[in-house]
Amino acid sequence: MKKTYWYLLAVMLLSACGSSSSEATSSLENPSSGTSTSIDDPLITTAAELAAIANDLDGDYELGADIALEEDWTPIGFLGAPFTGTLNGNDFKITGLSFDTENLVYDIEQTIDGEVTINEAYEYIGLFGVNEGTITDLVLEDASIIGPLAEYDGETVISDSKIYVGSLVGKNYGSLVNVKATGVINVTATVSGLKVGGLVGMSEGGDIYNAESSVDINAASGNKVVAGGIIGEVEGADTDLDMFKATGDVTAVMNGSEAIEEQAYAGGVLGLMQGGTLNDAYASGAISSTISGAKPAYAGGLIAAYDASDFDMAVQDVYASGTVSATSSTETKVYAGGVLGRYEDKEAGHVVSLTNALSSSEVTGSTLSGTKAYVNALIGLCDVTGSTIANSYYAGTAMMLSGKSNGTGVYGTATDMNTITVADMGWNADCWFIDSGVVTLALPIE
């Protein structure tokens, strides 16, 4: 999507938030304190007023000051009652976000077929649990999501549960514009599938523009683990992602041997991409994916895996520079790439492309016997029929074991970081810079 369109969209969103906020009147009840907060102009300046959004999920709000959270946070919105309003952060900071991770309430889907049975359980962890609205110009500083995650409903273990973790949003269906986060996410689960992102656990549809994360992530589970520096997992043909910058380290560990789904995904920006577009993205963190089960580990400097089974996808104008590692303690396969771990299409027919990609990542991979490792400087493995890899380069190195490739041993073209230019890459010179081999992506609104 064109930069000018997104910039105008951001301006319009900010304008819409401001005008609606000045006209609305809300009377909200803070669920944690039980007190009522009357807001003639919903300009939020306290933690209690912020929490009270949960009682009017379709309202229009603005921050009027920096807010320090001094108690464990209860996420705003969940499946069935998402946030559908607007929040304009006005570039103010929310600091001290933390959670009592062992006691957050599940959202239980029940099937009534003669009797009530537990079907699946979901948990959404973030400032917002589930978002279908619009959040703009918001900064989260020193967010801390640490500890074991709840996996029980009363005394019942939920073996087919899914947990979505992000500092800003657990699961997103809406729009996020000009959002940033710093902090740490260190979470563990026993039987649940985890989707963890520095900003968003999972985004299904929706648009995200100008997103920055310096959140270090360590996610471990006995089931499927998907972790990304900004978003854990992306799904949907209509998902548009533009101007992403991630500098945090990302580690994903799958430590179960009999899990329902055993994969581990770790990506500098995205853990797993299943549809949509990503334009202008930068990642510099150390990426590690480790598995002890029977299914693969995926690691990518930018994206761990690119799965075109259901939707077309396009990634353009991207750079990754961190170390990348995929490790298995069994005979299962591992995929590691400087930009992408694996580029696949389980059901051929979708159009996928990678254009103007550059990696200076150092890439390694290992398995128990030293075989079945697909390791390359740009892409670990590409097995998409009709895929396009255009104008893409690598300057890093890869410890290549039994990597399958396009016949030349690697994907892309070798280059020298000291000589390649922005013009060579086809990048936008207004936001990309290369100086003596150092690449910078300057986000449009700092």
C-alpha cells in the first residue's frame, strides 16, 4: 500500500479520534475499584480512568497525560466483547504494565449438545485483550509480562487452549497506527498453544502502520509456540502491515513430546505469516527457535515462516541483521534463514512474493544427527510453486547443512554491505538509509 495513502489514513484517524472525543460523554465504572468515573470529555489521565474503558468498549477516548500503572492489569476486551472504540494516545506513555498471569480468566466456548462441554479455552493478554477498534499514537514503556500462564478452568485442564500475548493487544482485528513498546515478555505454558508478539499476539485482518517494538521475548510451551518481535502470527488476505521496526530478541521453545501441534516459530518481526502484505520492515534482534518434539523448528531474521496455504502474500522492502538459530534435539527438521525460515504453500495456487529483501544475519541450524537442517543466508527453504524472489541480497553467512535450494546452494544474490546502496535495493530513500554498511529505517513519525 502506498506510503502517502497510509500517511493520510493516519492523519484522518487522528483527526477522527480528536473530533469524536471532544463531543462524547461517558460514565464509566472501574471494575477493579468498583467506583464510577464520570467523564464529560473522555480525556484519560489516570489508571482508573484507563481501566474504566472496559465498561464502555465502543467509546472514543484520548490520553491527556502519561499514566503509571501500579497494580496488575486486567486486559480490556475479550472474545465476544472486544474493544470497538477509538483510543488516541497523543504520544503519551503508559508505564508499568504487568499481569497476574496465573489468574487471568479464560473465555470458554461451550458446546451444548445434550450436555454442556468445554470445547476450547482462550486467554488474551495485553493492555487490550481483543481489539476491533482503532488505537493510535500510543507508547508502552517497560511493559512486563512474566510468569507461567493459566491453563485451567476451575479444576479442568484445557488441553486445546490458545493463549495470545502482546504488550498492546492479545488478538487484533482492528487498526493500530503509530504504536510503540519497550519491555520484556517471558511466559511459559504446559499444554496451551502460544502466540506471542512484542506488540500483538495475533492479528487477523486489520491494518497496522508505523509499529515499533524493543520488547525481548522468551516464549515456551509444551505445545505450538509462535513468537515475533512485533506480531506473533498474522492471518488474512486483508491484513496490511507497513513500517515495522523491531530490535528485541525473540526466543521460542517447544518442550513437549506429545503435543497436539509441536512447531516452534521465532521471527524478528513476525513469527508466522499467513496472508496479507508487509512493506518496509526492519529487525535487528537475536532470533532462536528450539524444539524437542517431532515437528519442525522455524527461525527467520524477519519472518520465521511464510505459509501461503490459504491466501496470497507479499513482502517488500525489508532488512534483517540479527543472529538466527534453529535447533532440534531430535531428528526433526529445522528451517533457518536470514530473512525467512521457510517459504511454503501446502496447497499450490496462491501468489507469493519477496521483493527488495536484504540480510546481513549470521544463520545457524542443527539437529540431533546433523541432517535435515535447511539453513541459508536469505531463506532456509522455498518450496512454493510459482513464488517470486526478486532483487534480494544477503551479506551474512549461513552454516548450511542439508539445505535444499534453487540449485545454486543459496537464494538471492551475495553482496557487500559496504558497497550496496538504497538505490540498489529499490528502497524508499525518504525512510531507508545505508551509511558505511549500517542500515537504518527511519519511521515517519518518531
